[in-house]
Amino acid sequence: MQQKEAISKDLVDLYKMMGLPVDSVQGASGFTVHALKETFKDLPFKSIAYRPDYFSFVFVKNGRGNYVIDEMSFDIIPGTVYFTNPGNYRSFEWVEITDAYLITFNESFLKANVHSDVFQDFSFLLTETVQPKQLLPEQFAEIEQLYLQIQKEYLGNSPYKNRIIASLFVALLLKIKAYFWQDYNPIYEGDRTSAIVKTFKKNLEAHYRALAFREDKMLFRVQDYADLQHLHPNYLSTVIKTKTGKPVSSWIAEKTVGEAKSLLQNTSSSIKEISFMLGFAEPTHFSNYFKKHTQLTPIAYRKQTRAL
């Protein structure tokens, strides 16, 4: 039972919890990519049970094992792509790794480097559980070319590293969307509680788009998201916490901070303008909120990111 409470904020955090080497992982940018055989040298290896706070793709060209998402178990087989998103309780076991790569990324990286409205184009990222997909050899070869190029840039020292990685990553997402989820809509998958989670995520995205286009002016609270689904706020909170491992308030905070980081990094809007765009009545309130969640003021964050 104790293992189910393990929360992994990033891949470095997870590897440290399991006593694995972290030399090949750079977690500061919110994005990682590495060959799994560099980490899992003593096989078989069975992980702890944990909830990640990040997205992940595993590209298995050749390897065997098993992984569990909530109560669902999947075999790891060659030529397959596996996707998971934040919040699900999971574990994995590797029996053999000849050629397999892992990419992890968080929402802040997506918002700051890929696109501020990334979930509109790639709605499959919002799904709760995605079945693994086995590719045709020629399809996997195309995917492999992209993730290996991403790794090359990841290990390099270009001053534009994040931008290059982001461009290649968009191409990777487009390939994955075309092969797997061209017509996928996460809102229509799963049981009642799964639908509540997916609708909440959809409403979360829609609200921040409305803020960006000045169609809404106030930051939504838990009550507002509950009202959109005609639910009691306590019930919504219970479902979201049970299914994702994070309360509604954490989802709202992370979304707000992610949007703020994107605006601070990618626009010339003033702190006052950004605070109003995100639904804060006072810039001081926004600055205090941002510092509470990032340990930096908005001004300090903008200076730090533009100095990179």
C-alpha cells in the first residue's frame, strides 16, 4: 500500500527512488530522452509502484517485459510504442532490453516550447489510458529516426537546443497522431468516472483558451468546474484525486503556472497584462501566486529564461 503513494515529479526523481543511475538524464528543462539499456543493466528489473507527474513515450524496437497502468497490464513487445500521461498509478518490469528509448516531458515544457494550445492539436495527450500500438516496420523506422535525432540534440550544446527539440518533437507527435490517433477523442472513452476526468481536462483547456482570447476574465475555482458537469464539488474532487492522484486545485495551479511561464517566455506582455490575461484581479496577487509555486517572481523567471 505504501508504494501506491510514491509520487514521481520527474524521471530523475523516479530513478533516485529506485536506486538507478541518473547520469544519462537531464531533468531541468522538463524534457528527457535516453536509451533504456543505459539505465537497466541488471535484468530482470521490477519497478516500485508510483504515480508520475509527467507524460512519457516508450519506443521499444527490441525488448520484453510488462507494465501496469492502474489495474490494466500490458506486455512489452518489439516494434511497439507506449504512451502514459500524468497521474495514473503504474509499475513496470523489464526482462530484456536490446533497443528501447524513453521520452518524458511535462506540461510546462509543452506550453513553453511546443505550443501554448498544444492539447487542441494533440488531444490524445489528455487521455487517461492509451492502449499500446505495434507499428509496421517502416512506420517504426520513421519514428525511430525522429527520436534518435531528438536525443542527438538533447545531448548537444546548441543555444537553441530546446527550440530544436521542440520542432522535432512536434514532428514526432504528428507522426504518432497520424499512425494511432487521427480521429481520437479522449472524452468518449472509458467508464463514468473516466468520462468525468476527461471532461474536466477538456474544460480546463477550454477555460484557459477563453482567458487567452478574453472571453473569460476570472480564474475558475473547483466549484466552477463542478458546475460545468452538474456535480457537487466534493464529488468532482474525489473522482479527480482518486483517478489521477492529484486534487483539482493542483491541476488548476499547474495549468495556471504553465500558462504563465509560456506567456513570460514567449511574449513581451507586461506582468500586469499577463496577470489580467490569466484571470487575476491584481498583479500583486498573480506575482505572489507564481512565486509560491515556482520560488521565482515572474520578473525573475522571465530574466532567467531569456538569458538561456
